[in-house]
Amino acid sequence: MAESGDGTGAREDIMRSAADLFAELGYRNTSLRAVAACARCDPALIAHYFTSKEDLYDSVVAEVVHPAEVFREAVGRRDRAAAEWLLRRAVADWGDPVQRRRILGVLRSALDLPAARERLRRSLIPEGVAGADEIRLALIGSLLVGVVTSRPGGLLPGGPGGIGDSSELVCLLTPAVASLLVADPVGSDPVEPVV
């Protein structure tokens, strides 16, 4: 069993095990005892690092889903290049099967529990962003969630791996994200697609 102490990696083992179990079972069906068994540690060690299951989940969300600052910079720049930059940052995680599975686990848990949905929303929308910018980022986040959940199921052309490679995906999504990111309020001219 893992012990507490510097350099043992016990906290990382707990986080990794929790992320895997949230992915497999969802938030509701993941117990701290199951996390401890998966991490091969004493359940009391979890309490050493995390105050509750919710705290553990928050830590997993913060590590697995971390676009808020990327979104803040993109909405601050509000240009077409920012849309492509944001997408390149997002799809980098999708290429890693372990990270993609964990992202799907966080999303699955958000379906299970209203509090988990709120934690996910906070990880997507930077603090202090409101109004039209909040709506823009929520729509971009929804688009990204749709893509990440569609690829493993083969709902996008190209089979279970999804369409083409990451650069092709970025090229196809950039115009949609750019139009959301740089669009003016209703009634203005639409943004020209990025070619």
C-alpha cells in the first residue's frame, strides 16, 4: 500500500485512479474506497490529501479539463488566429487516449450530478467572464464537448478514430470557432470563414 510522504507519488496515484474510475463509473458510482483500492493505498490516505469526494473530483477536473485560461486569452484577443490557437490547444488532449478517456469521464460525471456540472462549467468559463463573452465561450465549449464525445463513437466520418488527424480537425473547426469568438452582437456582419 502507498504511504504518505514526499516523493512517493501517492497523491498522483490517487488522482490517476480517481480519474480512471470517474471515466468508467461516473461520479455517483465511484466510491473513495474504490479509488483507494485502485490506487493501492489505505482509504485514510485519500483524506490526507482531499477533504471529500467532491474535493477529489474538483482536483481531477482541474487537472483534466483546464481550458478556462486558454478561453480567457482567446476571448481577450478576439481574432481569427486566436480561434485556431485555442483549437490546437484543445485537440492536443484529444490525441492522447488516456486523457481523452478522462475528459469523457469528467463529462459523464457532469451528467450524473448537478454539482459536477457546475464544477465543469467553472473549469470552462473563466471567472469574471459574463454576458455575451460567457455565451460565446459556453457555445465554443459545447462545440468542443460535442466533438470529443462524437469521435470515439465513430459519429464523425472516418470511423472510431474520428475524422483525419488533429490538424485536419483544427482546419475544419476554426471557421466555426472564429465566428463565435469574433462575432459582434446580433445584426452585425458575419465573420468571413478562415481558409
